[in-house]
Amino acid sequence: MNWMKLKWLYFLISALVLVPGTISLLRFGLKPSIDFTGGTLLELRFAGDKSIKTEEIQSALKSVGIEAASVQSSGEKTFLIRSRTITKEEARVLETALGKNLEQMPEEIRFETVGPILGQELLSKTLIAIILASVVILGYVASRFKGSKYGICAVLAMFHDSLVLLGLFSLLGHFLGVEVDTLFVTAMLTILSFSVHDTVVVYDRIRESQRLFPQTDFETLVNKAVTETLSRSLNNSLTIIFMLISLFLLGGPTIKWFVAALLIGTVSGTYSSTFTAVPLLIIWEQIKKGRR
């Protein structure tokens, strides 16, 4: 099947996702959590029989002058409160106010404070990790496949997946208030490796076909490689996607957007490994022939 005759359609589909996301990134940016901006994370458990709602906790927070960035349920009658930086004494006042308003004293499970300096350090380390991963992947793929074009196209496909993930979370942050935290960073780095892994499988089949059929046109070999690997890639990815959908629908709220990031990245990585990285190789070869 001649998959590559539709390469411009594949790029158009990518653009339909990338352009709105990139515009949102430039205009709104991402909504950082306290992991990056600094603040306090307080986890409380209520042991009484009365059911507790997040709105009641937010109301109690306001009554003592503490503005919460978010209040999430992290288990049965257990809540995760993210707010501006507060002291241990302020946390005690808050717990007393919650006990009075909700008629049951909470038990403190976790109290963590992250300073803005640590948040900035985490952000800079994340950027360095992504840059280092890109350089190493570029060098490894280029050396294994005896050509810089393979490494460059693989890294471009990887950046495609990064932009898709960042752009969609920028839109989610602007319209739904979704924050990015250290779990998002973990998901992003995981997706980079997944994207390249799938790309390498297709590239390896192209290299093998070139060795077996040295006189065959490059685009024909590419179509052959895509046909041979597409079903394997889809079967592999669908097992991951079904599991992530189940976790997103049934898992707890504390991991909901972490799972969403993995899900977006898995879908994007599956698509880009075949329909971004491979068409880029075709265009590279066409430009090379045109110069000759």
C-alpha cells in the first residue's frame, strides 16, 4: 500500500492539533502547580461519619484567610489542599477551623512546603533533561542507522509529540484550570522514550529492506516497512491506550491528569512514529535528489 502518497495529509492532521496548541502556549502558557511556583501542600483525613465536600473545605479555608489553589479528594474522606505558602501554625489554625465548621477534626497526613527557588530549579532541570535526552537520542539513532537524517527526523517527531502534549495542556489549563506538576514532567519524559521506541522499529525495517533490496526505490521500501510494522505498532499501543482510558475513568483524581498526559502522548507517539517521522524521511530524500 502506498502510504506515503498521503504524506501532506498527515502533516495537515498534525497541524490541526499543533497550531491551536502552539498559539495557546504563546498566548496563555501553562498553568504551573505549586511544584513550580512554590506553596504548601496539606493532606487531611476526616474520620467521622459525616460526608465532606470540597466546597465545604474551600469555604473553611476562606474563613481563616487562606486562598486555596485547589482542593482535591485523594481517597475516602481524604483531601489534598494546595495553597500559598503557609506556616505550621497557620495549618493548625486551619485544621481547627475545619474541625469546627465540619464538626469533625481532621488528621494531618502530609504537610509539605515548596519554595519558589526549588520550583525554578525543578523547571530548569526539566528543560535540561529534555535537551540532554534529545541530543543523546539524536546521536544514538544517527549512529545506529548510519545517517544523520534518521536521528534528526526521529527527534523532530519527538518534538512533535512534546508540542502536542504541551499545547493541549495549555488549552486545558486555560479553559479547565488544569495545572502541570512534577507528574506531568514524568509523563512527558516517558512519552519521549515511547515515541522514539516506535520510530526506531519502523526505521529498522526500512534499513533491513534497503539491505535486501538495494535497487528498489526508497519510497517503495518505506511503504513496505510501514505496512509490515503498522499492525504491530497499533496492537502494542492499543493495549496501553485501553489501560490508560480505564485508569482515567476509574482512577483517583490525584493521578487523573497524569494519566491524561500519558494517554495524549501515547496516541500522539503512535501517530508520529509512522505518519510524521517516516514522511520526513521521504521529504529529506526528495530534497537530496533535487539538489543532485
